[in-house]
Amino acid sequence: MISILLATYNWPQALKLCLESLATQTDKNFEIIIADDGSTERTKTVIESFKHSSPFAITHLWQEDIGFRKTKILNQAIAAAHGDYLIFLDGDCIVQPDFVARHRELAQKGYLVTGSRVLLNDALTQELLSWPQWSFQQFSSGLLGKRLSGGINKYWPLKIKLGNGSWRDYKKFVWRRIKGCNMACWKADAEAINGFDETMTGWGHEDADFVFRLQHHAIRRKSGSWSTEVLHLFHKIHDQSNASENARRVREKIMAKAL
């Protein structure tokens, strides 16, 4: 079984869309572990309401809001997961109906997968948030117009899906295109490196650190582009005051392993 580890923080409207998109999956053999970094009761209300009609099991993990501690709550989610394969997703992302099926197709022993995203602008994001319920069919109508107007920053990856193949393999660690909002690995591999580094607090680069340590553990990285794209809702930039320090620490690890 697959476990989707869904990170969220105080955006219940976006989480509702994300959960609704997961309910439309063609592959329904998965559970959801919501990794909640201290949201208010409004988020809990959305989750409890969704549980009543959910076609899959949902576990809600919550920790006190004392700053950005995504790494800590994600490690709790890894431990709670019943599946042997983990898909990491953020609550401000909407998935296509074949999202789980595509990730399952790319899953391979000894590999992790880093997916990509389609960025939505503010206007389109607000439009989707006003919908009574998510509909991929409705979103897909006039897709080219959305691209030409700047509503989305990519068009073809939503229209053309490519299968598995060695061309997806990265030969070495590279920082680019690592998005914690869309990546996957085997639970045993995540546990072997003790999950995310919980000393990395604040927004930024905890995902790159996680991928680097997996690759140093002899896990190969595979691209999930042109297959697993998520729709990333527009929001204001997070507080990045810790980002440079987190990046420095990742670079230190890379340099230490190179010696």
C-alpha cells in the first residue's frame, strides 16, 4: 500500500481542494497521513468533515505551533504510515486523477522520485478556491487559454504523460528540481536515514537535505516530471529567514561527503 504524507499549515480552503482531488484518484489503494504543523481548529473541521465521505483512511497528526517544524511532524507521519511506499505532498497542491497511479508506476526498489509542479497564478488560485468542489475536468477545459493568460506556467506536461525509463535517472546529486511538495521513496529507506533532519527548522531546503542523504545511502534519484505534476496554488512567500542557514548546512554535508 501507498501512504501519502500530506503536510499542511493553516490553509483549510486549499487542503479541502487537495483532499477532494485525492478522492478522485483512479488508483485508490492508499491512505493519507496528514502532517499538521500546528493549524487551528478550522483545519481540523475540514479534515473531520472529509473523513465522513472519504474512500480512504485518514490519520490526522498535529503538533503545537511554535514555529516552522515541518521536519518533526513529517517524521511522525513516516512512523505512523502503514504503507511501504511514501508519497510526500503539500496541502497547497492539487493532484491530477492519475497522480497515485503514476507514482506507483515509477516506484522502484533502490530509488526515490522527485516530482514537479505546475504553478498557478493568484487569479486562477482564487477562482479555484471559490469552487464548491474540485473538478479536474472543469479545470482542464480551456487549459491552453490558462497557459496563454499566465494562469499556469506549464501546459504540455499536463497533456503529455511519459512512462518509466532510465532517462529519468539522475547520475549524481543535484540540488535543482527537488520539491518537497511532490516526492516519493520507500518507507524503509526513509527510516534507514532517520527521516528528516529535525534540527533544520524554518522554511527551506529540508527536502534537499533529505534527498541528499538518501542518495548518499545509495538510493538513486529518479525524475517524476512529465508524469506526476501537481497544481501548486499561489500564496505569498514564506518567511525565509532560516533558508540561507539551512542551505549552508546542506552544502556542508555535501562537502564533507566529497572529502
